[in-house]
Amino acid sequence: MDGWYVDDRCVNCDVARQFAPGLIDEAGGKSRVLRAPADEAENRSLHAAVFACPTRSIRPVTGRADRALDPFPLALDDGVLICGHNSPRTAGANSYLLLRPGGTRIMIDTPRWSRELAARHTAGGPVTDVLLTHRDHAAHGRRYADHFGARLWIHEGDLDAAPDADRVIRGLDPVEITEGVTVHPLPGHTRGSVLCLADDRYCFSGDSFYWSRTTGDLEVADSVTWYSIEALAGSLARTAGRLRFEWVLPGHGDRRRLPADEMSRRLRGLADRTRLLRPRPVDFTAVRW
């Protein structure tokens, strides 16, 4: 509409709608452009959606989008950037750069691979670690870690997805990978799923839970829980009381910032609700984005 459209490669991953919710919505299991941007802020939002889309499906009718308007990596807060350029090889997952004291960075999951993008991610400081939250997001981990000279992390439950990882998280106990940054094993979505907690402020939840615009709350994607919804319920029951954060930053699904006490209350509520869920067939269309 008005010079922009979504082509037929769209896989309804929700990424574009996260960045431009007033400009792009869903119809018939696909994203659609509602209208052209009305001002510069909306133009920036639309181009964030364009350059995040894993299938490059959001296009101007006049040709390719202007690469000079690519905003990534994009600051979400003073301590974290979102990488954009989501990869079809990670099912369009979001990835992040966590900024640490002294100017170093940690990459949580990865965008699509290119040397140009890798150079952008080190422009503000070296990347010391690449953390894979689970097997679905492992496709480009080794390549980015090698380019950065960084340590590649994964949990032993998903080690076959990154068998050459430099650091393997084992068991269920939290592991501090650097000062202020702790990885919590959270089997459920996959056997080796983890979340990463930083400074009691940021929770990188992988695909274990996310913020749903539909329900206005934290949710689990039980219809695409590959390993065990019962295991995920147990993981949440075990960890919900330990976790304190303001930002939920998932691989799939929307992001949200709330006061830490409110987020803790909602996480405990999610743990209670998840305990009532039972396995069901995989159905991507059932996710309540």
C-alpha cells in the first residue's frame, strides 16, 4: 500500500510487526503493509522492519529499500542493541549485543552472516563471547565467534547443534560467563535451552518465553515447544523466583520493559499457567504474537 508491499516469501515470523506495529499487521497468516510512513519516526520504524525481515519480503514498489536507512545495530536501551538482519536459518530469530563495562560486548544469538554486519557489531567495541540460547539459533554461531575471536557458548543438551563450541554449559546450575552476566539452563523449548540474565536488568529468554501483544503478558509458545512443555513448566517453577529483570528480550516474540517487581509477578504467573499446559501437536499458526 502507498508504495510498499509484502511479497509472497513472508513466513509470518512477526519480526516486522515488532518494529513497525502501526504500519504493518497480519492478515491471512502473512504480514501486510497498512500504509506508508507519515513522518520521519515512522519511516525509521518501517526501515527497521525492512532490514530485520529474514525473507526480505517488505519492499518498495520502486525497487530495493535504501541501504543508507538500515538502522542496525539499533539501541534498545543504554546497555543493549538489537542486531536486526534476522536469518532464515534461525527461523528469523532476533539477536542482541549486550554492552559490558570497558567497552566489550556479548552477542546473544546471531543475525544472518556477512562480514559487513560482523564489522558493524565490533564498531563500538570487541565482542568477547557469542552465546547460543538453543539449537534453533546455532546456524551462524561458529562463524561469528571465529570472526570476532570470541568464545562460543552452548548448553550440553543442544551440543550436537554446535559441537565445536568453546564453552559448554552443563547441568541445571546457573553459570556466570562474565561479571554480572549469568546463564540459567531452562530445558523445555529444547533440551539445551538457556536464558541469559544481565545486571538484574536484561533477560535474554531465547524461545522459552516472550511478551505477547495479543495477551499483554508473558507467554510460552507451547505450540512450538520441541522438547517438553512439562520440562519447561518445571524449569520455570525452578527459576522464576531467582530471576529479577526489567527487560524481556526473546528470540521470537515481542520485547517489553516493566518495573522489576511487576516483571517478577508476571513471571511467577507464567510459571503457574505453564504448569497447567499439556503437550499438543506443533502448530506455528497457534502462537499468540
